[in-house]
Amino acid sequence: MAGFNFEKNLEHQDQAIKSTIEVFDDLEIISSQGINKKFINPFFNKDRNLKYVQNIGNIQEQNGIERRVNGKSNIIDIAMETGTGKTYTYTKTIFELNKRFGIFKFIVVVPTLAIKAGTIDFLKSDSSREHFKEQYGKTIKLHIVESKKGRKNNKSSMPKAVSSFVNAGSFEKNKIQVLIINEGMINASTKDKVTENQVLTLEKRYDNSIFDKYSIPFEALAATKSFMIIDEPHKFDKTNKAWKRLQKMNPQFILRYGATFKEHENLVYNLTAVDSFNRNLIKGVEGHITEFNEGKNAIVKFTNSDGKEAIFHLLENKKTKTFKIAKKESLEKVHPAMKNLLVEKLNKTKIVLSNGLELKKGNKLNPYSYAETLQETMIQKAVKHHFKIEKKYLSREVKIKPLTLFFIDNIEEYRNKDGYIKKTVEKYIKTEVEQLLKKEKEGFYKKYLEKTLEDISQTHGGYFAVDKKETDEVIEKEVNEILHDKQAILNLDNPRRFIFSKWTLREGWDNPNIFQICKLRSSGSEISKLQEVGRGLRLPVNEYGNRVKDEQFYLNYFVDFTENDFVEKLVNEINEKSGAISIEDVPQKLTDKMIKQIIEKYNLEETELLKKLDKKNIIKRNNDFKENGFEYIKKTYPLIFEGVDSNKIRKANTKKKKLRIRVEKYCELKDLWEKLNEKVILEYKIKNENEFKNLFMEFLQNTDLIVEGAREKTAQIGIENDKAIVKEEIAIYGNEITPIPTMKYGDFLKQLASTLNINMKTIHECFITTNIDINKYLNQKTLRIFKQKFDNFLMYKAFNKFSIEYQKVKNTVHPTKFTHSNGKVKNEVNASEIGVFYSDEKVPNNYLFDELFYDSELEKENIKTNVSEVTVFTKIPKNSIKIPVAGGKSYSPDFAYIIHNKNGDKKLHFIVETKNTEKESIREEEKQKIKHAEKFFDNKIKIIFKTQFKNKKIVDLIKEITTKDN
């Protein structure tokens, strides 16, 4: 595997980048002055006018975020869930800020060494450097702040990374300067040779200085006016020392990227956990719970400590016993199942066990989660399931190599030659491989399994903190593959697919091809369940390093019975964190959140809503639900439920919600369905460059642009009601806006050409020919206006001013949502792909499915309606059909009907897009999309397209088209 291939334009990442960049649109930029100006970033004057506040407020409204702006703050928050590409997003933002505004110095702050190592690996990787160089023509030069090693010197020198970063200048045209520092280095201290007191390394005065002026690192960094990026902001609370020390670097702006925030400040983008799961941006989660009946009622609780001995209570079989355990003493004394578990450290408030687990007073453990018999069962299950998914993904034409991660507590039991964990896992790997080889036919996977048997020890590897001191070459190779060389471990020639660690890999490390995590020992305290699964949520890459999307993948998570509620806790955490209302949980009352969502999404008044619910006997006076009250809310107001789909996170033994296809009815739908699933690209048929110039000039002449600039405002102080007030007046006459361009014409032209994919020379000639005074509009807002309006222009002018064609890019259409790769119809589909709501009402015999799943009341009525002329009809699975439309848009229908006339000799194909609104006038955009769809079918199939609104019954639409056809 040569390396990862990063996608350039993932929608959720592009939106995060766009939202961040637009904060700085049209702010006054002050170039650095003086002898050191080439070493200092340009400076944004955010306090010059209200533009900064307006920009943030507008972005929040566009992104559906509550408008909360702190104009005095230089903090901008970007919330993105684990696994959705935060590092990639802020890296591309760095390049965009450099490209658009000339910012060339950035400080990236991370909390831990593990996250620091992961960030460095990403930024240094050949794949990343080539990816961004291709787009921006530049690379990042890293300056890594690390602890000093080696012999002590009498002369104290400024930290090397700080010195090289501050001394780097804008004259390095093809470089962007990035300093990386972790929390430990921010708080690191050293002895001052004069006072012999401990001082912060970054606050110490050194013998050498920068610019003959700065001998203290904090002051030197502050002088650069850097942009600061903080990863995992919840680790840098404003009350802790690290945050206060970061302020000494005096960053221009602080961009905070994370999935978790203590509190948001100027939040401009929010990709929630619910969005991430439901939009298939990350894997779903399937929980595997290993039961062990004997231990269900046993609890060991740490209750107290005097600093010398820890006091534990054992509650088992309704009896309580008390034990005192000293340092280095085994907990086997408390319960025989806790063999080899020692008290490693203790003080009066907490203890640390030999597995690294920290317990505070009141923490509880189940002793049987430390029982070897339970461990062995979990290892066996995880290994068996690994080979099940491995066979599936390595038998594909384009292969995906899955990995399994084990969290353990006893390193010796894995590292030692005869260690229990090592021997157990190798025993089960050998057993599974031998069983598979008995059935496996010739081909790649058989050879891969045969190679596995040659040396079972090569199938697994581990990383533990103590490995840093290890000199064994075999262990060094394991550690390098796991920590730094993701490509090597995913190489199909490499038999390693099982990774072992001691919670060391919880943060800052991930591999996209982790398909399983097995927690052999309890994690102890109530840490975030979402954080626990985070290491394996990224979507996988195939053997060519390409991210695989448009498919449902699952992270299989193995826990013991003490976490039987793992799945429920994860679902609740996701919904709560995302501010979503879950459709799964049945609440006791109609909450304020539900009321707010209903009145917003259904355009109602609160009093009107409550009166209606009271009249229909849905709620009590205190808003508690009466019997079946919540069911009424679900059916009547489905749009308020945006919780994570039940199919995304589930228990392995929970029956998956499937919807049976009436296979015998598919043959009538086959031609239409295969045509809908053709893989095509849209081509613009414009004769020559001159014809395109005329088209673009027409666009320019009919596009209104906005002048950004200054207008004179007069203000005078007056007295009203014994108070001084400011009276503002704006002169109308003789007070035109003075344009303030924020870009050079050449830069504007270059960006516009790139944005619209048009030749620069063509654009320049069109500006001259149309006599547009483009100098008034040289700003980022104009670029966005051009992009949005030109896309719409292309869509509206298609067929009238130019023609389009659809070109096939693949000869095969299968597999599809309804068919296997050989074209054979499936027996069932995931119910969640058809609808999130269920009704036990009967469906017509001509419906493709045998049960009623739907997303809106309009869809429900369509499915229930039985029309005799309809031979077969189906709800089209979500996101399965997207017909390309000019201007980068798409047409996604919701229903497909096969209709015969009364004599049965004429066949019509009817496609419907539903709109859950009563607005009947079909906008021009809808008409154009339908025209594109008709062109897509190109008269090969007789087809009619309609848009259905809420107040239009499907039977009337069908009657309308059959009457016309006859």
C-alpha cells in the first residue's frame, strides 16, 4: 500500500473550512511594518467596525446555530465529531488562510504526546504533503517543541523550535510555518542559573535573543502575531494553567477544533455526533456483550484510604465484607477472581492499580471482569468474528484489510513468550485459520491464510508505554507499524491484523481500518463511551489507500457483562451531546425542547400547540403524556426527531430491522430501477470557446454584485429626558459608498477561474467586453456570489442556451440497494433506508415491500394508497439515486411507479419527488431538475416526472397522467 489518498472536497469538511474562512471576509488587514516585518503575520483589525460580529452572526444563521457572538473574543470554535477528519480540516484551513490572506505562521497546540505524534505523522506523511502541494503549490515546514536531551551546556539557548519558527520569514515563498507544542511542553520548567529557582521553559530569559530584542520564548512567539489552533479544547479549560500560559503567546485568533467543549465561544460550525452517524461519515457501532452469570451480583468498592492502606468493600450474595490492602498487595485477598491485580500507588484520596487504573473513593469494580475464564471467552469471540469480517472484505475485488484492537491490563501476559494472553490469542487464531482453509477455494484469501499459518506470531503486535525503552528489534518494528506506519500494517503482504495495548492508544491514535475493539479489562471510571469507541470510527480505506464511503460499516465493540448497558449509554450520550430528541426513548412528558422544535418546524404558536394537545387528550395540565401520547407526537410531528438512527448503534444479538422485498414484483420494476442506477457524469455541450464567452457575458450582464466599502456617517450628542444620547444621521445625497477592494485583481481573477473552472483569459476578456467595473467588487463575497449564481445560471440555461449529455462511467449497475453484484434481487433491505417510522397498518399488494416504514405523513399516505392501475411501486431508498443536474446540483426522487392503462397494453413509468409542504407552485428549479431527469432517460423508457406537495394526493396525480396519456 503506497499511501493514503485524501479526498479534496468532502462536503462536511469543506463547509467547516468555508465557515471558518468567512469569519475574516472583508476585515481590515494591516500589513506588518518595520525591519522585522517579513517575520510577522499580517494583522486583522477585528475591532475596526462591526464586520467581525456580523460575519460570525451570519455564518451561525446559515449553519443553523443559535446566534451567540462575542465580538471582544478572538476565539472561533469548530465542532467536529471524532473520526470526521478534524486534523485534515484544520490543515486545509491553514492553507486557505495563507492563500487568501497571507497568514504564514501558525501554532498548533495539542494536549498529549500521543496526539502530537499523530499530528506530526499526518503533516509529515508523503500522502499529505503531495495532496496539499498539488492544490496550493506549498508545503508545511514543521517546528516541533520538544524537551532538551543530551549534555548540559553552561550557555542557555532559546528552544530550537521556537527560534527557527520566529526566524522563519515570508520570503520562504513555498513554505507555511507551523509550530507544534503539547501541553507538557507549555507547562515544562527548568532551573534558572541566576536565581536557581524553577521557571517555565518558555518564560525563561536565555543568553541568546531573536531580532536582538526577544530573549524570552513567550515574548518572541507573541511578536509573530500567529494564528493558534487548539486540538481537543476540553483539555484546555480557561481555568487551568496551560490556557493562561497560552495567552502569553498573544495569538491573533484561536481556532478551537474538537468533538467536546466545556462551553462554546463564537461557534461557526457544528458537525454533531448524530449527523456524523446518520450521514455515514463514520462507522456505526455494534456492541457485543459477553455474559458471565456467576459475577453479576459481585461488586468491589474502594471506600477509603489512610495513605498506607486502602479499604475495600466486597458485596456478593447480599453479604458485605471489608478488606484492607496495602501498597504492592494483591486484590486476590478481596476476591479470588482479581488474581495478579496489585495496588501500585495510593494516597488518602485515590489509588492506582497495577493495570494503570486509577480509583477514587466510591469507584466500583466487578471482580469477574478480571477473571481469566471471561477473558478467554472474549478473545475467542473477537478472533472468530474478526475472521468472519476479514473473509468478507478480503474476498472483494478491491480489498479492505480489517484490524482488531485489544485493550489489556497485564503487559507481561502478552509480551512474555508463555504469557496467557499471547498463548490464548495465538491458539484461537490458529484454530480459525485452519477451519477457514478447509473450505477456502483457490485465490488471494487462501494464500493470505496460508501465509498466516507460517508464523502465527506475525499476526499480532503490541504497543505499551514501556516499549519506549525496548531495544528488541521485533518489538521496535511492531511499535513503528502501529504508531507511525499505518500503510505498512494495512499492506496485504503483512499478516499482522491484531493490535494489543493498555489504553495507551485511547487518544491521539487511530487507524481507519479498525473494525473491532475488544476491552478485556474494565476501564473503571465513567469515561465517555463515545471517546472509547473513537479509535475505530473512521471510515476504512481500501488496498489503494482510497476512503470507502456510500456503504454501511460497523465498529464491533466487545465488552463484558458489567457494561451490559453500553449500547444504551452510547446512544443516549450521542443524542444528548448533539441536542437531539431520540425517537427510541419514551419520555414521561412533553419537554420544552420538544415544544420548541415543534413550533419552529411546523410554524405553530406555543399556546395553539398546547391547546390542541390538551383537546386531543394527549397531555395533562403539567405536560405529562397521557396513554399513547408520545406515539401521537411521533406520528404527527416526525420532523422533530433527529436522534441517531437505531440501525447505526446496536447490540450484536439485537435483531436488525429488515424489510422484506416481494421478490416476485421486482421483474416489473427491473428496467426502470437499472436505468436509475446507471453511473453517469454530466457533460456540457458548448460548441467552442466563443460560444462559452457569449454565455458568460450574458451571466455577467444579468448578475447584480454588491459593493463592499465605507459610507460617511454623522453623529451628534443631544439631550433627551435629562439624559445624554447619540443621534446618528446618514446623509443620502452626496454620500455614495466608497469601494474598498480587499484583493488584488490578479489574485481575484486566479481564484475566480479556479472556483468556476473557467479559463482566466476568458474571464478577463468578458470583464472588459461587458464594461463591468470589477475593481469595485474585488473581495471574497463577490467570489461566493459568482459561484452560487453561476451554478444556478448553468442549471436554468441548460437546454435553452446549451445542451447536455449523460455519459456512462461504468458498464455495470449492480450491486444496488435492491440487487446483489450478479443482478439477482435481494430478499430484504435495511428498514432504516426506507424510513425511520413504522406503522403496523397493512400495505397494498402492489407495494414492493411487505411492511410500512416511512419518513413523513405524506410518504405514509402514498404507501397506504392502493391504485388499481399501478402494477408495482416502491419507496426509493435514501441517498441511493442522485441524477446529476447542471450547476453541480442533483435530482433525488422518492417514489417509482409502474402503471398500466385499463387495457393493459400501455406501460408508464412514473417518478415522484415528495415535498412535505403545501406550496403548490413548482419553482423553476424543480422544472429544470425534471428536464434533466427526462434527458437522463433519453426516451429509452417512457417516463413521467412529478413533484408532489403535501395537499396533493398521489391518486390524483396518477389519474392526471393516465388521463393525459389516454
